Amino acid sequence: MKDMDAHLLIVDDDERIRTLLQKFLMRNGFLVTAARDAAHARRILSGLDFDLIVLDVMMPGEDGVSLTKSLRETRNLPILLLTAKGETGNRIEGLEAGADDYLPKPFEPKELLLRINAILRRMPENTEDHAAPKVLTLGAIRYDLERGEMWQGEELVRLTGTEMQLMKIFSASCNEPISRAKLVEELGRDRGQAQERAVDVQITRLRRKIEEDPKQPRYLQTVRGAGYMLAPE
């Protein structure tokens, strides 16, 4: 998918910010729809498909974190949170809810554009059917490398965009530890301890979908002093 083909949903209760972001992103080649709050966003999402949501956290009524958690139950489209709260705890809360990235307010529109493009580039391309797909077995979980799909029995396991990218990274280096710094780099994030902590959160979420006991991971292992390693059967 080319970035300029992407359809974005902007959700922000501040009309001025909402309008400015919509105009800015449209000037940069995106198709943009705007919603004034979570309820409005839900109505729009019931009838339209989107490639990414830019979602404000602090809104009247249902907040952005709650909406993110709810959307993650049925959708895997990327979510970028905008938050006026700069504390690490608040950012971690958003990532744990299922967001792919966050951007503290105030921010430069160009940084938002760069982050959106980075997220869209990380999304796997659709692939044609193949006669003999390569599959990794992780206990009851099957991961199709070519399709970027995870299955448990006949049920598709929904992955976020970041989780898809992590599986792609780990699958390319099975049984080899990958450092947190390398994962940050592969995910296209800025370097730093905060981003490494964010990777830890993403790993925790991914383990909940892979492991029978996420607290004692068998397949997505922690290698002391070296990082994380995917060890399929």
C-alpha cells in the first residue's frame, strides 16, 4: 500500500486541531475523515474501512485508551495516540491498550506525518495464495510467514500492526536472540530507553497471544543480556 493511498481517521474533540490536522494530512496525499469524539468515530467505523486511526486520548465521554481497547477486540488497523500527558506511565497505558505508537502534545505536524508513514510502511503487504505456505508452530499457535497471519485452530488471532512487524522480525531470525535496541531500530522508532521499554510492552502483549502461560514464555523467550528470541517447535 502506498502511503498516499491510505485513508486516515482523525478523532479529536478540539475542532481547531481536528481541522488543522485534516487539512495538513490531505495536503500530504492522504484521504482523511474526521470524528469529534469516540461515539462519532464508532458510527463512522461501522460503515467505512480505514488504514490508520489518529486518536486523541483526552476526550469527553469515552477516552482514547478505552476506545483503543474496544477496537482491538475486533480490528487490527494501526492506532496512533495523541496525548497531552507526557509521563511514561500514560504512554505505556496506551501501548498496553493496543496502540501502535504515541505522540505527546504539543507536536510538530511533520513529526506526525513521519510517524504515520513509518507505521504504514511497517504494515505487511497482502500476498497471493501459495501452494505450500511456510508455517511456524508455536504450541497451539500457527504462524503463516508468507501471509503474516497467526492462527489458533480455525480461529484467526488478531495482531496489531506492530505485533505483525515483530513477528516478521523474529521469524526471520528464529532461535537467534535480538536485542531490544535492534528491535527499536527495526520498528523504525527513535532510539532510547523509553522506546526500549515500549518494546517490552509490545512483547508482553504478543506473548499473551502466543503463550499458554505468558509469565513463563516457552516460544517468545527472554535471553538474559541479549534480548528476545522466537523459538518455534
